[in-house]
Amino acid sequence: MSLVKLGFADTTEWGAIPKDHPERPETLPRWDDICISVLWLAAQQNKLSYRLQDGSVLPRRIGNGFVMVRKDAPPPATPNIAARFGLGPALAQSEVERLLDQLGLVADGAWTKEAVFVLWRTSPKSWALDYTSDKRFLDSVQKAVASVPDEFASEISKLIVITDDDIDALINRHAEMIDQAREKYGPKARLGEIPSHEQAQRSLEFSRRNELDWLFFRRWRIDDGWLSDKEASRAIEIFHDRLAISMRKAVLRRLHPTKPSFFE
């Protein structure tokens, strides 16, 4: 999505293909969203690793919570991005470090002030960030609650209402799917069970929370609040945006305090 919005690729059914001749788009994507794409890709390719405050590596945990320790392992390389502005240290390969510098996330070997909200969105596990009591976050919560557009308020109000008809419809869909599978695979096939009323409600609550998250992923940013249609067209659909999820919880807690299952 980032490459497409930057004019370097064309979208396809399963991703994107590079353009032979990149073109600068009339409207550039959001800088912060591009930064997220770069940070996630660099981390996925092991070209960027976030460190504990003392520069050490977060222990790797395997099944049952056991910590895997390699005997005689060499000490980890010293981080080349220093902690600053509440963000922890990190180690980046040279090409990534240069790119982070060009993006304005790093300067003089440390994170910049502009990087704070971007890193809040990725919230590296090694740093154990807790920004929900930060004044900047709390001010943004008040702004989001006070300025929520009518169309979003209406959408939120609809999503948090789960009726018995909704629950019955989900149960019936499961029953139909099981019947179809039994016809296809035979009566002895091991199939799932029809959910109970309580299980169906929990399932619907989970899916509705996901829909609420996507509303914030697409239409809210901490620097700008709720995005207009024009601004939203510049946004990249960043899923698992931890800052947006935290804001969803905080906003729902204030708008609909009697619906705790939607601000979990």
C-alpha cells in the first residue's frame, strides 16, 4: 500500500507489482503512516531490533513461558539509536539507520521528538511503553470525544448494540455451516459445535471491537484527531495500530461507560 501510494507500484489482487516508470502522485500519503511501514518491514527483516533500556535483548520466550538462552552466545551488538523522549534504544542496520534519519525519526544517533507518536503506534515490547497516562494522550482522548463526527458517533452506537436477533443469526449460520459440512464429509466427520448464546455473544463482541478498531485505524491520528475524507484518502490502513486501539478503548469508555466489553 505504501509503494502504491508513493507511485512506485500498482496494486494487484494479492499485493502490488513495481512500476517500470514510477510516477509522483498528486497527493502524497501521510508521513507517519509511511514511517510505520518502514519500521515494521525493517523489524520483520531483522534489520531493526528494539532493546531494553540497558541495551540488552529481550529474552526469547517459547512454549509454557520458558526463556530460551543460548550458551556461549556472543554479547549483542551495542545499539546505534539511543533512548530519548521516553523511547528506548534500538539497533538498526546502516541502510535502515540512514532511512530513519532521512524520515526524521532519528537525528544525531537518537530518536527525535517527531518519532514519539510514531513509536507509540508500534509500541515495541522491549520498551513496555505506557502512554495512556501521558498528558498528550489524555488531551487527545478529550479532543476525540468532544469532536467525534456525527457519522462516526452513529456508527459506534450501532456497533455496540448486540440484539438477540444478531445472536440467533450467528448461531443459525454456524448450524447451517455444520450441516453443509456434514453433508459433504459424512456423519462421522469431526466438526465444530454450535455456539451457545453466551459464546455467540462473545464472538459478536470480538468482531464488533475489531470493526471499531478499523474505524480508528482508518479515520483517527493523534496529531490530527478525526480525519476528513480528504485526509483519510492519504492514510494507509495500518492494522494492529496499538495507539489507535488504546484510543478506541479510552473513547468508548467515556462515550459508552455501560458497555465495558467494548473498551477491553
